[in-house]
Amino acid sequence: MKKWEYLTIKLETSGWLIGGNFNETKLDEYMNILGEDGWELVSAFDTNKNQGASKDIVAIFKREL
């Protein structure tokens, strides 16, 4: 049976009042570095700040042990 390890990263959004802006380039950098180390993105979602604005972007990765 395969065994996995998991990694979660969180990127904060920015913006006055509404929020919801985040640095896509930073996410790409994380994903490329992790991909080179064998990590695979399995899920990504945002957390709610208020009135539908995003507080954080959360990405979950896995790789085989």
C-alpha cells in the first residue's frame, strides 16, 4: 500500500477593506519548487474574511513516502 506525506501552505491576501488580492507569482514559485521535490497539488481553496472576500489561499500538497 502506498504511503503519503502532506504539506499545507497558506498565502495571505491583501487589500484595504475588501481584501482578496494575492500574489500569483509567489504561488507559482512555491508550486514549482515543491513540484521539483516531488510534491503534487491535491487541493486549493480560500478562507472567508467577510462579505465573501478571501482572507487566505490554502494549498495542500502530497508526495509518496
